[in-house]
Amino acid sequence: MSSAILRYTMEGKRSALRNVFALAGLLAVLAGTAAPARADTRPAELKQLVDSYAANRDFNGVVLVAQHGQILYRGAHGLANREWQVPNTEDGVFRIGSLTKPITAILVMQLVQENKLRLDGTLGEYLPTLYAGTPAAAVTVAQLLNHTSGIADLPRNYEDPWWQTQARIALQPVDFAKAWIPATLQSAPGAEMRYNNNGFFLLGLIIESVTGASYEANLQQRILDKAGMRDSGLYHASELIPRLATGYQTRPDFSLARPTPIDPSVSYSAAGVYSTVDDLFRLDQALQGDTLLRESSRRAMWTSYRSGYGYGWEVDTWSSPASGTYQVESHTGSVPGYQAYWLRAEQDRSVVIVLDNYWQGETAVTLGRELMGVLHGKPVVLAKKNLGTLLVPLALTQGVPGMTRAYEGLGAGGGPYDVSEQALNSLGYRLLRMKRVPESVAVFQWNANAHPDSANVYDSLGEAQRANGQLDLAKANYRKAAELAPTDARLRRIVAELEAE
């Protein structure tokens, strides 16, 4: 599967990033297992780590790291506007993509607290003109929140023609739902976890239905005002936003371009918010107490219900090098031109916020995870160079033989280049997006050779072989992936499809 944000919907391939990064967190701290926060973390260490990502991975954005309510590091790198060579600043504004989802979840839980919504309330009940009497009528609010609704989602790939045509049309939310969120289901409600932007779009409509006010008004009054978020809001294409960084896209060949234009009405309550690291830190602080939600509501929101996902949040338990575990609540965000990552560990009030305006894949996620790890005892590991910067030019000029010679010449450790599972997976998908299919197969095969116990590498290899017409090999590798990840329903479905061909 594709690594990182590398889920190119608002998020690209959701299950890929989950397999590679295993994101998330739980609220409850199990007595006796929680690892103590690292007491000697120095701002200089955090700065050194971020600087290495700026130097070797082209990180371009703003980072904030805090613990116990104290900011340990806050810094900006790169350019807010490439054409005018305007630098990013620490108070820069960024679109945050699917970091909107945790915010929408907070709004929903507030309304549940006020008995204006029920988690077991349904689409047929709250949006009857759209879904009453249809297969989608039985979908519950809880299933929308944890991505188990079964409703159809937007096209999964930004190369899909939908993004070049219909996604550029401005529509009111209800009209968008009528046009693009069908009442038919892809799976029974509650049966499968499938990351779903349309589900959070519908939650915005439900919020409007039960409050009689717009999603934007609810956002402003219930969250932004209460948390003191002065530089955040719902993005509109015609709005002039002071200090908004220009969003860029890193092409597969590493050149920069303007991203695919889409109308922000497509994003709405799923991915439509803009913010700053300071405002998101204020929001995090507000979640430490009862300013926005009671403890019981926060606990419900940060409980894993399926595949490490709660209500609008990724949830999981991370290991500490010092022994024991600690709990992390997190979410990524991706919308054309921007990427974001927000991680928090409740028990020691650790916070990492990464905002990036180069939309370049896994960089923001990897950096965020490394920073959170350093806060909890992980040694600082400086970023190595992106392997693709070496091999992609060779793929274009010398094909598989040239790539292979260069890769093998690096040796087992890769020298100055990152040759980890994640790095190879990312490179393989970069080549696949470039239509360099044989080269992508070669890279995924290297990864399978190096990491034979990972389901993800066989999943990726099978996908590339399928695209290359090597159906027997693809079938064998998908079977291997399914054996290593027996609970992955998507893999089982792909194997069944291939068996039927």
C-alpha cells in the first residue's frame, strides 16, 4: 500500500498510511503501563530534527511541539510563496484538510451532550429529505464518525476525472450531497471500516439540521470562539486570508507545481478548515479540560471502535523505548497544496503540530511521529535524503537496470539515503503514479526482499504487478499479504476478485 498521506482523496489511500504508519491513540491510561515522558528533552534536539527534515526532505512549513502546556519548539521553514520567495513564518496560516474531521467530531459530541443528537440516530431521521426510505437511512451518526457507514465516498485518486470537472463546481452542501453522495451503500452499515470523506460531509449537514445554523456558524461559536482560535475558519475560494501560505504540489519527478484546483465547497465539514499551529495548540489546550467537552465525551471520542479509529480521531497505543506504553490521539490532513498532522498524548499533555504547504507525501507524517517519539524517549534520528531524488532520474533515463545498479551500490544501510520500508514503499508508488510500472515493480520487490514479514509490502507489490499484467504473481503476493494480515477485509476482497478473473 502507498505510504503516507499517500492516500490521495482528501487523504489518498487510507488503509495504506494506516499499514505503514500504524497511527493513533487511546484516552485511557492503563495503570502501571504508561511510560513516563522524557524529562530532559531539549528544544535544541527538536530543532535539530526539524532542520534535518528541511535540509534532506524539503519540509516546507511550520512546526509546534509542546509538553505539559509549555511550548518546547516553534519554528518555520521554507517559503510561503515560491514565486515571490516569501518565507514561511511561525504565525502562518495553512489549510489543514482532514484535521477538520476531529473538529467536526467535537461539534457532534457537543450536540450529543446537549441531547440534540444521538449517536444511534440515523440519516433517515436527521436528513429525511435526502435519505428516508433508502438503503442509507439506517446509517447512524456513530458509523459516520468512525468510518463504518458503508456509504460511497468521493473518487479515491486525484487523477480521477471527477476532480478535473465536477469538483471544480461550487455547490451548497445539500446540493453537493444530492449530486454526489448516493443513497446506495457499498457495504452494510457497521460491517467494514473504510475511510470516508462523504461521511463527515454528511455530519456537517446533520449539525446544520439539528441546530438551525450553518456548519460555519457552529464552528465559530462552539469551537473557535471558545478556544480562542483567532486565525482559523472555514475556507472560501473568494476570501482574502491574511498570511495564508500558498499551496504547492510536489510532482512525482520532484518538481513543484500548482495543485489541482478544486472548489472548497467539496471540502466543507470533512476537510474545509484553515488554521495555524498556535490556534491548533489553543484547541488542544481547550481539550485538556471541559471547555469544549465533558470527560465522558472526550473518552468516547478517543476510544478505538474499529481499525484504530475512534470518533473523528486515529487512536492507538505507542511503545516507549524506556519501557511501557503511552497513548496518542492523532489525525492527518491533506488537501491539494497542503498537508498537516496533529498528534497529542493526553497523560503528559504532549502535542505535535505540523503544517506543510508543499503537499509532498509522507514528510509531514514522518516528522510528526519522530517528534512525538523524541518527547517519549526515542533517540533523535536525523532525516536521510529521499531515495527518490537519486533513483527517479535514473528510472526515466536508464530504466530498471540503472536503478538497480544505483540501489545495490548504496549497500545495506543506504548511505546518506533512506532505504527503510516506508521509503521504498513511497518510491514505488511515486513511480507507479508516473506510469513507470516495471520500475515500480522492481522497487516493491526490493522492499519485499528486505521486509518479508510485512503484509504491506506484498500488498504494494501485488498492486504494481497487477498494473503490469503479471496477474499470477499479483495473485500470489496478495495471498501472502492476506495471510500476514488475516483481519484485513480489503485484502480478502482483492484476493477473491483475482481468483474470479
